[in-house]
Amino acid sequence: MAIVQFPLKLVGKRMLAPSVAHLTFTRDDGQPLDFVPGQFIQVHFHYADGTATKRSYSLATIHDHALAPGDAVEIAVSYVPGGAATALFEGLEAGGTVQASGPFGRFCLMPADANRRYLLIGTGTGVTPYRSMLPLLSQAMAGRGAEVVLLFGARTPAELLYGDEFRAFADAHPGFRFVPCFSRELPAPGSAHAHADARQGYVQQFLQEFAPDPATDIAYLCGNPNMVDACFEALKAAGLGVPQIRREKYVSSK
């Protein structure tokens, strides 16, 4: 079956980090782009030689309702020097359009989940689907007493994507713990991201601190493939079955 493409019109652009942009689109064909938090879209374009290509981007849109025509479609894009997709998005002005398809993917919270705790682990733009999941996580915490730990790996505080939003969400929801892990540079004392839950190192170093438990946990892994593989093995060693570990690898490409 042919994949149906549709136009997305850029309505907003801001930098989340020195090399990551948050882009806001609306569908330009009058149709809604309804999706399940955790899904992704594909953006279709051509290389300079005319060869067709595409890139996948998790949806960052926070929504707790069926999306209507004109509602925002948000993604986070890593800018890669010399990257074809980077050139496309850097050159895209407000009102410009790209062709997209989707949504796709099953990296989602499942309605039948009855676990006591979610372990959400991400690096870089791999944290994007967790932003989208915040309303559903809030419902799970309020409705069935679920707890959530978000372990988010970044090199520096400047690269902690959506960090202010996750910290505010944690402050407002006692069942949600936000643990940023900085591999190169800790936040300065007194700065926005200086917090008792900040850690120095890689997310996989701190997974054991939260004692993964097959009796209570479902884990999500998203981002750097090495991190995903390392955490997958650690979670299996802790006794979690493969169905309790949901994975999505982000592979950078030009």
C-alpha cells in the first residue's frame, strides 16, 4: 500500500540547544494529524542529485485530546554539519512547507499497562516522545498510582532538551522524578538545572540506582543506540522480560 504524504507548513522555530531546533508545523491540507504519544512522522525530501530520501522524527506535541485540523505538529531536529535534512530545515522559513507521512510506530504507553512504575530512559532528541507522553503519564499517576522515573542523558546543561518543562512537571507531580545525567558538565550551583537529582555521568551508570524490578516496572529506551543496547542488557540482567522493555534507536544520518 502506498504511503500517503501530506504537506506540513512551518509556523514556528526555536533553538532548544546549540544544535537542536524545535519546529512547529500545521498540516496544510485541512486534515488533522492525530497520533498516539510516542509515534513518529517521516519527512520526505530529495538530495541535491535528485535522489529521494526521508528522515524520521518523533512527535513532540503535547496533547490529551484528538487533534483537530490546524493543531500544532511539533518535532525536535538535530542539526548535523553537512546534513541534507539540516540544510532543509535551516533554510525553511515560516510559511514554507515540507512533505511528510505518518504517524508510525509503537513506542507508546499501552492502555492495558498495569505496572507500578515506568522507567523512561533517553538521550538527546530521544527524550522527545517522553514530552509528548506527559498528559498520559499524568493520567496514569492520578488514575492508578503509577510512578515515573525519567533518566535523561545530555552532555551539558545547554543540551538538556525540554529540561525546564520536565523539571516543572516533576515539581507539580510527586510521582514523577526527573534525573538529568550530564556526561561532560554539571549545572552551575544555583542555576536552573542545579538539583539534587542531577547526576554526572551517563544514564546507564545510574540505572541500577533505581533498582529495576520485573515485578513492578516497564522500561522505555530511546536515543543513542549504544545507550539503548547497554540499558537493554542491564534491564534483562535485572530480570525484566523483553516485553517489559520498549526500545527505539535514533541513528544519525546525513
